[in-house]
Amino acid sequence: MDITTLFGIIVGLMSIFIGNLLEGGHFSALIQFTAFLIVFGGTLGATLVSNRLDDVQRGIELVKRAFAKDSEQEKISLALQIMDITKLIRSESVQSLEQNLNRIRNPFMKRVFKYMLDGGDPKLIRDVFESEITQNEDKLNKGAKIWSDAGGFAPTIGIIGAVLGLIHVMSNLSDTSELGKGIAVAFVATVYGVGSANLIFLPLGNKIKSKVQDDISAQEMVLDAAEAITKGANPIVISNKLQGYLADENKSKIGVV
């Protein structure tokens, strides 16, 4: 699990609540259902209008990716598998992959090596799978975009909530019992809008985009290595290609077979 995502959200929210308490405020003062409905309902509506339904669904599914463990370990695992496959092909043949294909858990990597096993044209392997990578990246980025969109809409919807609260106050000046409630809704709506955008929506969108790029990088690594294997590249060349995708401290983990 990527603890920085959860820890960051908790620290951000707790800082606001504790700061409010230190100023003599009460936790209950920040709980306003009307403001919540206006800000989050309005933000949801605006986000739905701006994006296709399948992109919204994909964006929601990608939330778990923001909390998933760092992909560097996944890259190392894939690189080690590729070096094992290189050793296998070098000592036997491409056909020796058949009995080991089911051991490959990464779906993209399995499709790439199945293409090799089925006798796909080595010259076309990059064209075939680079298109898939590009399409996949586009879909994932559209999913991540919904959080950036929500982060853009929320503060403005919060201002709308504030204006509505002030309108309510101004229309009920004769009823002093309603003044405090109306003003509270006005300011809490602003807090909800600005706070949710800058503590949740925008950071979440940025983290998802970062994880998407990591996933795409892993697929590019697999494709580069597979292309090199089909061209009969020296294991040292393949190892160097794989190391290029890893952090400096992890390069030494990928040795030459």
C-alpha cells in the first residue's frame, strides 16, 4: 500500500480540524448537510456533464490505484521474469516459452510473449503493441482527469453555496434566529469546496496520473525487451534496456544471464 496517499489526506484534514479547535471553533460547526449537498452534489453533476460515463467509472476504479503499492517493485519483478525468459530462449528456443506462459501474471506481458510464441512478425511487434499502450494510456488518463475536473469545479460550487447562504441571510434579516445558520452555510460551503479540491480531488488526480505513467512505463519496458529478444539481441543489451527503466538503486538487481 502507498501509505503517503492515505497519510497525506489524513494530515491535511486533521490540520484543518485541529486548527479550527485551536481557534476556539467546534467540530460541529464544520458539519453542515446543506453545504455538503450543494458542494459535492454540484461538483458531481458538473463532473458528469464534463466526462463520459465510462471515463467516470474508470476514474472511480482508479482510486484504488492511488493507494496501491509503488510500482517500482512490479517493474523489478517483470524485469527479472524477462531475464529468465531470455535465458530460457537463449538455451532452448522461443517454443520453450509455451510451458512457461501461464506463469506470467502480467496480462500485457503475457500477450506480448504469446505473440512471439504464435510466430508473430518480429518486425511488427512494436507497431502491434505500441498502439495498445497508447490507447490504454489515453483511457487511463481520461479516468484520472475526472478528479482534476472535480478539483476545478469544487471551489466554484463552494462559492455558489456561499452566495446562496448569504441570499438566505439577506432575505431573512427580520428573523435573527436564522442569521447564524445562513452565514454558517455560506462559509462552510466555501471550506468544503476549496478544502475538498486542494486536499482530496487535485492531489488524488495527480497521484493517479503518476501511477498511470508508472504502469505505462512498465509496459514500454516489456515491449522494448521483447523487441530486443526477437531481434536476437545480446543479453547484456536486454539487461541494459531493463535497467534504464529502474531507479538507480535497483539497477544492480537486474544482472546478465
